[in-house]
Amino acid sequence: MAATHDILLLHGLAAEATPRRRARLRSMTGAEEEGCVAAAEQGLPVRVALSRLIAGCVERLGDAPIAEEDAEALSIGDRETLALAIRAASFAGPMRARLACTACGEALDLALGPRELLAPATPAAPRLELGGVRLAFRPVTARDQAAVADLAGEEAAGAAMLSRCVTIEDDGDITALPRPAQEATAAHLLALDPMAETLLSCVCPACGAVVEGSLDAGAFLVEEIARRGPALAREVLLIARATGWGEQAILAMPRQRRLRYAALLGGEAP
Ligand SMILES: [Zn+2]
């Protein structure tokens, strides 16, 4: 059996009495990696691949397992938290990202520890009074992102997102509020789900400028796995030839164990 890890999500899934926030996850197996490779080959959005990955690696959320559609109903920040936790449980090395220095153009290679990026964060309150208007917020989910993905223009997508996630308690249309109030509402919606965005900052060794960027951990992980599609196939073949084990059995192994076996057999180093 693969080791399991527990992690507490900031929002979780709405349930009857208390939200389901405690996630028990196991490390990734080749089956989940194969799912990401297939999603990339079919040209599916990263969001869909990440939902599959989360549904595969989360054994329980609260007191029950989760399906792909439950993963779509999680907040973006909770999905990022799970992506980082799954990465930490399944990979030995750091996440290698590259930023370009905005001052001199130097390429900056970063090695990011997923565990360090899982710093505790505090969400803003779900209610806010703004100029006498009482607003209630819920965090943006993957389903919301999918719903506004096809709208033309950032402004239309932003307005649609506010309408989906913020309600005026005494009735009214959020997009009818004055522009500054809408901007404050959008900022509060972001603050409700602080794990949705991981900001990166480093000093350029060439010119000393402070370079800032952000990491989409879910997309990073899905792409990292999809890129290894050919390596995954080689590892499965190598182990199958040497042992006679079936493909399903090899894909069901925790990723690190499969990599160790393949390395012993002279395949790619982990
Ligand atoms: Zn520089």
C-alpha cells in the first residue's frame, strides 16, 4: 500500500452541516500519469486533467471518496493546495521553473519545494459591507472557470465571474455597482482564496533587479507529467520484460517505486 498524507483545505466541499475539508491523499501511480498523458494527447484543458489527477489521488475528502465532478467543484486555491501536496508526495526533486528578468532578460532558473509553497494562509471573510451594500462571497471553483472560459474579453469574463461568486444580500446586480466598488469586490474575491495564486520573487544574479512571477502549480504538475509520457511507456516496458508483470500492475505502483525498479533495470534515472 502507498503511504497516505492528510491535508486540511481552506474551503473544501460544501456538505450538509460542515464542509468536507480534510483530504487524505496517496502518492501518484502510473495510472494517474497515464490519465494526464491521455488528456494532453486529446487536447483536453489542463483543468480537466487536474480534476482527474485530484480524483485519483484523493482517497477521501471528509468522510467519502471524491469523483472528478467533485474536484471541479473545489476552489482554485484548494486545487492548487492539492496539486502541491500530490507533487510533494509523488516526486523526489524540486519543481524547476524559469523566469525571465524583466530588467536585463537573464533567464532565472528556480528550484521550488512544493512543501514550502504550502505555507498556511488565511482567507478573507465570506461577507463584506461595501458602501452600505452587503455582499456574500463564495470562492471561485474550476466549474466557474470553465463557465467563463469561452467569453470574449477579460472584462466580460471578470463580470461573469463576479455575478457567479458574489451575491448582494438585499438583491441587486453586482455588475450594476460603480466601477470602484466592483474592483474592490473582485479584490476581495481573490483574497477569499489566497492559495489560488502562488507568487514567486527572486533577485536577478546578473543585474540585481527583483523579479516577480507566479506559479500555477496545477498546470505545472499536469504538464510535467504529460511531458514524461514517452518515459512512462519505456519504464512500463522495461519492467514488464524483466518481470513478466502486466501493464496494469506496473501502472498501479506508486510512482517512486516504479522509477526505482526502472532505474535498477538500466532505464532512465528517476
Ligand atoms: Zn536581470
